[in-house]
Amino acid sequence: MTAPRTTAAPATGASRVARGCAAAVAFLFAGAAVLLAFGSTVEMESFPGLRENLAPLAVYLLVFAVPAAAAGLAMAGWRSAAGWAAAAVVGVLVAVRLWTLAPMLHCWSHDSVGRNDDGSYHCVNRGDMLP
């Protein structure tokens, strides 16, 4: 004897709206994380000199943005064109940010990053600079 088949009830308008709002919140969180990742290291790229090493913080923010965008896409629905567009925008922004962070990631364990005149980065521990 087999179990009776149950069919899922079609999504009501209220549940679709709730899912859409939850997806929007997830995409907003992902976008805010990417924006903070850009903002946390933009000073390092602007002019030569020593700066606090915030590259690890930027990487962590980008790592949080990816699952948030995936959750937003899952909540929006796999067939949602707006969900795919938002996920693509977040993905491109994450890739661009990682591309610009890559040269300074070798300084991960140092507390400061210095930018040279030629655009390269050198790692500095400010505690080592004391007499």
C-alpha cells in the first residue's frame, strides 16, 4: 500500500510578497557588504604611504556577500530575472573587488600596508618600527 500523494498548495500572493521582500533584504545585505568592502580599503589604493591593513576585513565582507546573494536568489526563485540580475551584479562587484585586493593580500598577517609610488604594496608591522 502506498502513501497518498499530497500536492503542495500553490503559493499565495502574500507568501510570494514575503519571499520577494526577504530576497530583497538578502540582496541589500550582500550589496552593503560589498560596499563596505570597497570602502574599507579605498584609502590604501588612493595615494602612497602607510595605512592600516583592512584587506582581511574586506575579504571577510566579500565572503559574507556571496552566500547572502545566493540566499536572495533562492528566495527570489530560480526563474526570477530580477533575482539573477541582482546576483550577477553582486558577483561582478565581488570579482572586481577581489581583483583589486589581490596585490595586497600577501600582507594578510601584518598590521599595516604601505603603497609605493609604483603602485606595489609592502608589508609593515608598526611595532617593529619602534626603537
